[in-house]
Amino acid sequence: MLEVVPVKSFKDNYVWTLRKAMHAAVVDPGEAQPVLDYLAREKLELAAILATHHHPDHVGGIAQLLQKYRVPVYGPRNEPIATLTHPVSEGDTVTIAALGVSFLVLDIPGHTRAHIAYYGAGALFCGDTLFACGCGRLFEGTAEQMFKSLGKLRALPDDTKVYCGHEYTLANIGFARNVEPQNAALAARENRDRRLSEAGKPTLPSTMREEKATNPFLRCTEPAVVESVNKYLGTRVSDPVRVFPAIREWKNRS
Ligand SMILES: [Zn+2]
């Protein structure tokens, strides 16, 4: 089975490191040193680099990694990442032979113009699009694009493990509790993730099942969410395409 390990980077980024036997691949290495240290300590050989989008805290370490390891670099076809060797987009497959694993590429624009996700082996690497109990900010895309992208991810199997780019979970849960104070699954999640956090452990990965039960951005048709959004807006909306941007704006202001 594929093992996935979080290598911490910057303040709250994770470089997800996939490993099998002596081989490894990394997702979104924003800086090289923590990855180089981990690979050396574990005596692993890097086989591939995967990037979800062009932000420096996700791709900034690639050039330095390439100085030591001449490996393929996969990433979004339509974003400016100078270090890419294999640009990919929706429907492409990324096979990492050394790890015996393949990923399907999904286009999930919104946070950035051509953000992609990798889905395979029951795991989803979704960068800054879907977060645990939250979603990424809209820097380059529209709310409608992001809503559609999240819908695409939401349609993946419930037991899909969700590996996102940052440890934002507790803050996201705090906001989600404002949107859905009566959601028991959310309260349980807060207890568990607070304990994990206090023990210095990652709250990730989560599962799609859990995101569907607790993440307000995936719950735009839930009556309790719609009700809260209406209170926030002071008008009545029910179309999820309008509920979604209202939650996004509410979170930006909170
Ligand atoms: Zn980003």
C-alpha cells in the first residue's frame, strides 16, 4: 500500500510525500530543504514531483530538488511554472512506476486559473482548492468556477482521503460552527481535531465523507446552511450557486 507522509514546510504547508520501499514522490514542495532532509533521513530516492498550482509556497522548492534529482515534474498545463517537465490537465494520467501508482488529473480552477488535483489509490491531492472544512480563496477564478470544481471533488467516493495543502482545519471549523452551530458531526470533528492539534499532530488527511458532513462549502443545499447564509445576507437566496459565494465572502470577512 502507498504510504503518504506529511513533511512540514513554512508555517502551515504540508509537502505530501508518497513513499514505497526506497522510492518517494512529493506533492507541492514549496521549499526544498525539509524535503531533502526527510529523503536523506529515510534513505529515499525521489522519483517524481507533482504540483497542483503555481503559488510559490507550492512550487518554490522544485528547482533546488531538481539540482539533486533529475525527475519528472508534473503540474498544471496552463499555469506559469518554469520547472515543469510534464504539463498535465483534466483527463491525463500521471503514472509513477517506482511507486506503482497512477493518478487521474482533474481540472479544479478557482483558487488559481488552472489549478489541478491528482486522484488515485483512494487519495486526493487537492492543493489549495478543497481544505479540511473549508476551501481556498478565489485569487484568479470566479466563485462559479470554484463551486463547480468543489462539486467535481465532492462526487469522488466517500472514503477518498483528502490531502490538502495547508493545516487550516481548526480555524476553518471555527467558521463552520458559526454557519452550522447545530451540526453534531462538526462538533465531534472539532473535539477530535483540537486534540490532534494540541498533540502536535496533523488533522489531515480527512475523508470526503467527513467533508460532505461538515464542510459548509460542500453543503450549500443544506437547509441549515442556507438559513444561516440568508441571515448573513439579509435576503433570501437558495440557489447553491448564490449560496456558495456568500459563504466565501462571509468567511473572508470573519
Ligand atoms: Zn495557493
